[in-house]
Amino acid sequence: MGKLTSALIAGMATIAFASSASASTTIDFSNIKATWFDVQGGANVNTSGNGTGDASVSWGIGANQSGYRFQAIGIPTLIVDPITDLSAITNIGQFTHFNFPIDSGTSITGVKLQFSTDVLVNGDPFGTVNFIYAFDHEETPNADNPCAYGGANSQGVNINGCADRVAVNFNQSSGFFSIGQVDYALDVRGFLVGGNPASSFLTVESQTNTAFLRGQVVLRENAGAVPEPASWAMMILGFGLVGAAKRKRDPRMARVAN
């Protein structure tokens, strides 16, 4: 009976330790500042508002320039699940593409956005981290029919000529924040367009097109990865096993890299 009692007490202690080690972690992002840089291609490129919460980049030669704008928003507190090492996907900023006709050959093909933010882990400040998001820009010929995206010309998203396509990806030069010895990043997960998640943003010609940029806290080593649907179950299981092993330490000890 004594041995059984001791075993039960030891088992309960193990469970209590495991529960403490795998407790959820809260992440807050504040004081967000944006900087557009490393423009690829384009003519007559200009930036404004860099280093603030409302930054723009414009390009092209014509009656009006085309361009991007990023506006910081309030990001809700994100909870990192101890099993998957993931947070929920949420809006992390407002993105606008000013899509105006410009002379052929004067469009950019890509540009990077530095998303600079103060990070708090479980309410404790851990400094400023710079995440880099790379935008790929595809300027389509307005008169094509059918268009490269969205079907026939003069219909739907191609109502004013062929829509352009904007895609965004996590850049590996990004920084990270750490909980103990585990590194995390704010990955970018595409756009929210008219309330619908989208991996890329098709923008109407001659219009101001606005969407939300989406993000998710992930393990730094997995940032930028797009797993195959069949791999999700194995990844979740793997994240849980690796995360449980790695988090057997003080969850409030952390370091920051920019």
C-alpha cells in the first residue's frame, strides 16, 4: 500500500510538472513600424512614411503611379498552443494596392516590407524584432483575353482590364523572439480579401484595392514553410512531441534577435 501511494504521488507530480511545462504562452505585438525596401525593377520608385505605422511605396510612369501601402493595426493577444506551437491566424496590418495603368516596363516585380514590432511574452517585454515579408508583384497586360488570372477580360476581377497579382512570403533574413531556448517568428499567411482568406491578392485595375495582411506565430524553423495537406497531422504530432521536450525549462526566460 505504501509503495502504491508513493507511485501515485510520483505520478501526480509528473503530471503537474508536465502541465506546468506545457502551459500556453501569450504573445503581444505593439509599436509596429513599417519600412519598404529592396525594390526589384520598376521606374520612378518613391517611398514615404518609412519607419512609421503608415508606409507607402509607389512606382511607374503614367497619369498615376501604382503603389503599395501598409497601415499598422491593433493585433489581438495571440496564444501559442503548447501542443502545436502555433497561434491562431489573425490580421496583422492593412495592405493596399493602388492599381493604376502605367507604361509598359515601369512596374516593380518585387519589394520587401520590414515589419518592426515590440514583442511581449507572457506580458514581459523582450525588445524589438524585425520580421521581413517579401512581396511578389505580377503586372499583367491589361488587354489580354482571357486574362492570366480571374478568367475573361471585362468581367469580375478583370472588369477594368486584367487584374494584377500580389503574393507575399516570409523572408529568412527575419529576426525572431525566444521562449527559453525555442525560437518563434510572426509568419505571414497571405491576405484576407473581402472577408475571405487568400494566398494571393488579385487587384482590380484602376481601383484602390484593400485587404488585410494575415499572420501567425510559428516555430522559427517552420516560418515560410507551406506544408502539404497530408502532412498536417504528422506535423501537429511532431510539434507536440518536440515542443513538450523543449519546454521543460522556465517559460519566462527569453532572448531576442533582430
